[in-house]
Amino acid sequence: MNVDMDKLKDIIGRSPQESNFLIAVLQDIQREFHYLPPEALTETARALNVPLSKVYGVATFYNAFSLDPRGEKVVRVCAGTACHIKGASLILEQLENGLGIKAGETTEDMKYTLEVVNCVGVCAMAPVITVNDKYYGNVRSDRVMRLVKKD
Amino acid sequence: MMFRFEVNPSLCTGCRTCELACAFTHTKNQKPGRSRIYPIGYAKDEYVPVTCLQCDEAACIKSCMFDALRRNEETGAIELNLERCVKCEACVAACPFGCALIDNVHEEIVKCDLCGGSPACAQFCPTKALEYKKIA
Amino acid sequence: MRIESIDQLNQWREKCRTEFEAQKRRILICLGTACRANGAIEVYEEFKKVLAEKNINDVSVEAVTKTGCHGYCALGPLVILEPEGTFYTKVKKINIPEIVEKTIENGEIIQRLLYKDANTKKRVADYNEIPFYARQQRIALRNAGNIDPNQIEHYIAVGGYQGMAKALTQMKPQEVIDEVSKSGLRGRGGGGFPTGRKWATCAKVESDIHYVICNGDEGDPGAFMDRTLMGSDPHSVLEGMIICAHAVGSIKGYIYVREEYPLAVINLKKAIEDAREFGLLGDNILGSDLCFDIQVNRGGGAFVCGESSALMKSVAGEIGEPRAKYIHSVVQGLYNKPTVLNNVESFATVPMIIEKGADWFTSFGTPKSPGTKVFSLAGKIMNSGLVEVPMGITLREIIFDIGGGIPNKRKFKAVQTGGPSGGCLPAEKLDLPCDFDSLTAAGSMMGSGGMVIMDDRTCMVEIARYFLGFLVMESCGKCVPCREGLYQLYQLCTKICEGKGTEEDLELMEKLSKTIEIGSLCGLGKSGPNPFVSTLLYFRDEYLAHIRDKKCPGGVCRNLITFTINDDCTGCLACIKACPTEAITGEKKKKHILDQELCTQCGSCYAVCKFDAIDIT
Amino acid sequence: MLLAVIRREGVDVPALCEHEAIEPCGSCRLCMVEITKKEWDGWKNHVTSCLYPVEDGLIVSTHTDQVMEIRKTILDLYMARCPGSEVIQKMAEEYGIYKTSYITVPDADNCIMCYACTRICEVLGKSAIAAVERGHRKVIAPPFGDVPPDCIGCLSCAHICPTDVIKWNDEDGTRTIWKKNFELITCKECGKNIISREFADYIIEKREVPAEYFETCDDCKRAEVARKMGSLVTRAKEVSL
């Protein structure tokens, strides 16, 4: 996959070129590209003067970053405590079966990425899923696939 | 006070007593390690005992990235702190005289430390080919 | 406009207040995340549209105010009509024309949109009379749901930055510290460390720079107080931080916000911009010597970053691995400089303590845990949402009186407090007062205030396994007891859930837990075995049921349960559609048949059956 | 730090992640000891001695039942993690553990994740490798799990590793580590391998050591010294003749 290097440099250039802005820069890149292309890590390491291994370490340490391209729709299943006791695992199972991928994977046609997140903080509506930035509460396991497909 | 090795190669018989003295002085775990001094033959029956010169501008100290080599201000010896050494062998490669050595028995770097001020090699040299003398 | 003195602030406040109060009719629409998810934005837009079309006297489009979370998330979207305080719940876009016409134009209350008391079956119009709100004492949440978080004028109008003004103009740093110490405020993030003492220690450390950090990395799954505070009343957090900066002599503050809370980030950033514009952040605040600015750092999504030293690493752009805190972070924190780190709720509470005094604050709560605490209620509870109550109130009062008890007439089994590091308390402990020390003594902890309520359809072994699994994923992996120990604990717990556990395993787990507690490097590891230890303490019989009888009393562990269809089955076909393995067959209006051979015990049928016709044994 | 004092007093406290050349990090937890003070009124704490600053009046117990229990459990966990490590096995046997009580971690190598390698690489100023991922999935790896661009083939990581996990190979004038190949400087006299060209260049650049020092091996350099000194003697003899 080709990465728009001008755009990349532009994003990196928006933050001060200091090592303590590493996470912020990576977050900006992630927001733009929906994942962290290898070029982005190399370029960030160069610009911020941080060893590449550390950039890679940070990129893999935090949940916020993905090193693989993600699908058009990112479906996140909340696995917070409230969602868990209200059947989040069943919902995840339905989505895994329905989309034919495991959590953390992306469908081959690059349409869907399925993720499990710790808690989105909307516990009152558990169980919760989000599709891109939209929240869905009180999700029913038998209807979740329809919900995702129609969104 | 300053001390210095004085080497008189014409007196050296290549008997290797200095080697033994060095190895035994630095013996650990009953396994005598490698000597820091070597009588090296340069012609038939002609030998020179070669050991560390404790250079002023020491390449070994400079090349150590982990600060394991430091000069003992009292004795003037450049001493190796084994606890800090990771055996990268940079000092061995950098010493222009080849006098930072690898001890294959204990798998560590060995370095002449002047035995804390009175080198055993000089003490035991039967022919006085090697002497440790006060120079100032 | 820059406010450069307290007089200017007061003048501005008068102006804001007059404007705020001139708006007699205010339509407050909760735009908290939960209400948003249920369509609150459409409700907000529709209100503006309808009002613009109607052109009613005295009620302009500006009367429609978008507020932060109001707390009663279970009933969202919420609409409150001021000045009467009429409280409409579960409002949909289609209800808006009716509300405008009936309530706003003619003062008529629409009964079916009101809250209905589950016991008395009565509709209640004024939200202050609803049990959920009636028992609350809102200090940290004072403005949540009442003002627009994006308008600094609102915050000013309701008395915001008054505590800061008092601290900066009338109090020396030491006096601020003394007042906070006297209030007995204890860290709301979970540790319960006295805030005043923390500030005092930090202020004493000689350094070229002191830092103030607000911990908004609310990582506990099942907790959402900080999200609400940052999103609904961001200025209160800023104000608390400015007061702290004055007390410890700081010039730079950071707010570390969780990645998963985009709304909180937006609102905080807006609040900071506004505060800067009016000179409430920046150089010589209110003409005093204090120069202080705040930066928002988005977290990277790692539970361990709630731990102070890991958080500071993360603020510095590094991997969030904790360090041993034999030298405390108040002495050597961010960039090895003295740093005060407090939780969002602590900072939001501080302005009120300064403004109203320590004595006022200690009039709430218990002597050792003064003040109030925000709890988030979630799980198997009627009224899930946010409540702020005086410390010392019992679990029963929170769960049953305020929370409305357990839905579907099920039995209360346990309440999980303190997140993954906390523990599960059984029904016997319902009369336990909620304060720092009582909860710790009972084997759980206050934590950040998350409460997840569980009914009898919860397996405590599986809950322990769930938390251990969470911690295995979230451990930073730096030290062995946490990384390897929790992993093994999780494996052993899984073994028990699968019906393969032995009593020796249980012994091994207890022994291992002890080592993890003592041997781990940071708080995450040290408290890591808590979910297991506390469930074992109160629900040992359930563990033994799994081990000896190969039964799961909660009906959750798949290897140990069987699903059967009973005579209540109406033949509605719902379970047949839901079953992923086609194990259920049958015709409409005839009792369905479940083939045990094909059943994978996934529970899909149970989840969809409306007639209690599926038995789990 | 406390560990140094304990060792100075001749008390044996095990540690795997500790090395003088790197900052202590407290990952292996084996050097844990119990501390108290008179004024603590019987309150005790368990701390990792490699990280605990030395204080006046500290009473340290290195081998209490509790401390031994912790070390035992940790070694037991290590046995499950590193079933193939002789170092771990030997240590565990000293504590009476011959077989782990836990399940062997699938796909685990003998890495105990002590960061000694990454820490030493950082001291060197390269940071070619780092900890990747987190929690139980954590591994030490070069960026992208690929050939590390910043590695200079100095072998410090391999040498410092307490469980000898990092493998390397010198063959035909080429050194291979982390799947990266390095040209070895060979002695211009005898052809013996010296150190990797990149490592030498790094030292030459960073520490201003003359490049020609690295051209010959230590044996040949010593022989050269002997030759030069010998020639002086020979010349002196000729003069006296």
C-alpha cells in the first residue's frame, strides 16, 4: 500500500519535533490513515529523533494503534465488566461467525475490522458495540449482525 | 610517586615465570586464567615480555562504551570492572599494543591491573628482565 | 477579553449570570455519550428546528441547551425543561413537536414521557423527587447536566472559578494546602491518599519546575465517572488544577485522557482554549504571580497507564511501564521532577472546598472519608448511571434505594467495586458503608467508584476468570509475578470453569496469589489477584461446585451446564432463529425441541426467550 | 542500591536482570528482601533490593520464609516459562524445584524478559531492539520483527543475556545476529576475526580512537610490539659490537 508521504510529513510537522510528542504524533497518523504504516514509524523516528525500536515498541504497546490496515468499518465490541455480564461474549461470537473473522482481524475485502475494547464508558447501555464512531447500546446477540450490516 | 615497568629484553630468557606468576595471582575458582603478560620471541632464543603500558591516552578506556575500564588514580593502572564488562571486546580490538586480552577459560576480558601496585610478574622475574621501578 | 483582576471577574460573572437567568425557559438536553447513542443529537436538532419554525414568545432557539451527562443514563435521552424541572425520559425525535406544543406552549405535562416509579407506579414530574436523584448530594457533579460544557459563560454564571479567585487573591499557597488538608479530601482515583498531604510534600521539594497532572485515564471497565466529569463540566477540572498549581508552585499541567473518550478530549480542549482567551490560564492569572498552562494528552489505551508512574512515562511519550516507587512521584515524577497527580474527581471537588471551606466539606461523609463520592452503577441494575452520594452510605442504599434494585425480579448476588483491582462483595455485605477503609477491610476497594451489580445468573468463578483475563492482557509485562503469575492464575481459573479443576489447583492459586501480591512491582500486579481472592473468600462454595460437582450454579460455564426447554414455551420461533448451531427445532405455537447433541451451550436461546422457557441446569 | 550492600557483606541474593553496566529495573524480582526499621513499629515491607536506596537504620532480612517462598514461586513460574534454560533450572534446583507446578507456556523460548539486552543497547546509544507488545505477549524484538537497522553487531546483548537466548554466529568473516549480517574486520596480518566493521566505525566516530588500531588483531599487535622492542635490542647489540 502506498502512503502519501507529503501528508505524512505534514501530520508529523504539526507537533513539536520532540520525543515526548511521540504518542501524540502516532495518534494523529493513526487517525488519518486508520493504521500506522511502516513508513510512518520510520519517518516519525527520524523526525522526532527517537530510535525506531522505541517507536515500534510504543506502537505495539498501546491499544490505540494498529499496524495493519483496517477495514472501512471498525466494529468494536465492548468487553467492559457491565457488558461482559450482559453477554458481550455472545455478541462477539455472533460477530466472529457472521463476519468470518476473529477479533483483531479484518475481512479480506477490507470492509470490516472486528475489535474488542476494554470499556467505552457507556456501561449504562450494556452490552455496547461501536461501528466506527457510532455507539449502539442494549445490543441483542441475535440482531447484532443485522445492525452491523445495515450501518 | 611514579612507577614504570622497565624491560630489558636482552635479559629475558623466555622462561615464562612472569606468565605463571600473573595467572596464579589472578586465579579464581582454582582455575588459573590467562596471563596478562607474554614473553614473545622475536628471533631465535630472543624474547620480550609484553604487557600493558597503562597508556595516558588509553584507547581501551575510550573504546569501552559501558565505562567498565577506569584508571586507578593511586596505582595508575587502568582497571577493568568485571561487573560492568559485557565482553564486547571493543577494548581488545582497540588496544594498539594488543594488551587487552580475552581469557577463554573464564570467558572474560583480562587486563593488567599492576596487582594493585606491586606486579607479581616483576617480582618473580628470575633474570630481572622485568622490573617495576620508581621513576620520580 | 482578558480578565485581569478579581473585580473584572466579578463584573463578568454578573453579566453572565444576568444573561443566563434572562433565559427563563431552558430546555436542557443531555448529550452524554449514552444519550447520544440513543439519538439525543437528533432530539437536540429537532428542538431547534421546531422552535425556529414556531417562533414562540420568550422561547428562542437559544433556550435549547446541550448539556453534559446528567447521570440517569438508563433513561436517556433525557430532556429537562427549566424552570419547572420537568423531566422527560427516553425522548425520541418524534416527541418533540408534541413537547413544544403541549408543555412549552401550554404548560401541559405529557404523562407518558415522565419517569415512572417502579414501586408506586406513579409518574413523577420534577426530577428532584425521583429516588435516583433525591438521595444524591452533588459536589463534583454540581454542574453536570445543568450547563453547556462548551460555554465558559455558563460555568462562570453558576459560580465557576470563584474558588480559584479566592485561592489566588486571598490565600497563600500554604493556606490552600492547609484548607485542603483540613477538608480531609482523599484521592478519588482509588488509592484514597490524603490530597492535602500529597500537595504539601510536593510543594516542599525544591526544584526548578513542579508539574500538576490530572489522571483522566479511567481504565476500569464498568466505570465512567471521569468521562462524565471531563465531558460535562471540564472547567471544574481546570479550576481544581489551577488551585493546585498555586498551592505547589507549578507552571505546567497535563490532563491525561483516555483514548476511548473522544468527547471528553474535545470538551476539555475547548475549555482550555476558552480559559486561555479569558486569561484564566496563562501568564499572571487574575493579575497574580501565577503563570500556569494546561495541555491535554490523549492516552494510548492501556489500563496500566492509570498507575501514576506508568502514566507519567506515557505523558513523556514512552511505553507506559511503571517503575518502583521507592522514591515517590511527588518527589520524582514526570521528567524526574516533583509532580502532583490527582484524579479528575479530586480536582473537580477542590474548587468547592476552597470556595465553601473545609468545614462545609467535612459535614458530608464520614470522619475518615469526608465528602461525597461519585459512583457509576452498571450491570444488572434498574437505574444504571452516575450518582454522587455522601461517603458512608451503605451499598444497600446505593444499589436498592437509588439504583432501584435488580431487574427481572432476579436475586442480587454480588457487587463488584473498584474495577479489576477491586473485589466482589456478596449480599451479606450490603450494609457495609461505602468509604475507603470499610471497602478495603471487606477485601475490595473503593477504586475510582465503579460498581457493577451482578444477579444470580452470574458465575463468580467466571467473573474472576474474566478479570484475570483482562489483567493478563493489560499487564505491562515488565515484572515476572504479574506477567507470568497472573497468566498462570488465569489458566488455572479457566481449568476450573471448564470443570477440570482440582482442589489442589485452588491451593496453588492461593499460594500464587500471595506471591503476586507481595512480589509485583506496581499496583496493577499487587492487586491483580484481588478478583480471585475476593470471590474465593465469599463464594468458595461456588468454586467447589465447579470442582467437586462439576456444576456451575450461575449457569454460565458452558462445559458444566445444560439447556432445556420447559413447558412455558409458546412456540414463538425466536430461539430457533437465534440458535447458531440449529440445535432447536419446532413449529410455530408448539413447544420447541432442543437437541443436546448439537447444543454448544452458547446461551443464544436463553438471551432471546421472552417467556422464561429455557432452563439452565 | 541495597543489593550492592548485601553482596558486599557476602550474603548471596539471586538476581537475573541486574548488571552493573545498566540501570536496575526490578523485572526478575528475585533479589526481593524484607525490610523494616526500628521506628516502623513492626511494619515490614518487601522490596527489590536492586532498586531500593540504601538508608540509615534499615534492617534487612534476605532469607525469611516469606522471601524464600516468593523466590521459589518466581522460579517455579520461570520454569514454566523457560523450560529449556539451564541457568533457570540450576537456580530452581537450589530452591528445591525440579519440575514446574504450572502449565508450560506454549511457544515460549528461554527469554525471561529482563530487558538486559535492550538496556545495554540503550547505554550503547543504539537502541536497536526493544520490548514489543505488552503483558504476556511481550517479546524482545527489532522493529517490525525484521532486521534491525540500528544494530551494529557488537554482541553486547548476546553477552549480557542471563539465559543465553540471543544467538549469533561468526563465519567466513561474517557475523550474524538478529538475522542481520555484518562484515567482520579481519586481521590484515593473520586474517583472524576482530570485531564487526560497524562497531569499530561507531567507536572510531564516537570515541575518537584512530581507525588503524582496528586493522590488526591483538596477537599480531603484541608480536609487533615484541619485534619493535627486539629490534632496539638488536641495534644496541650491533652498536656495542
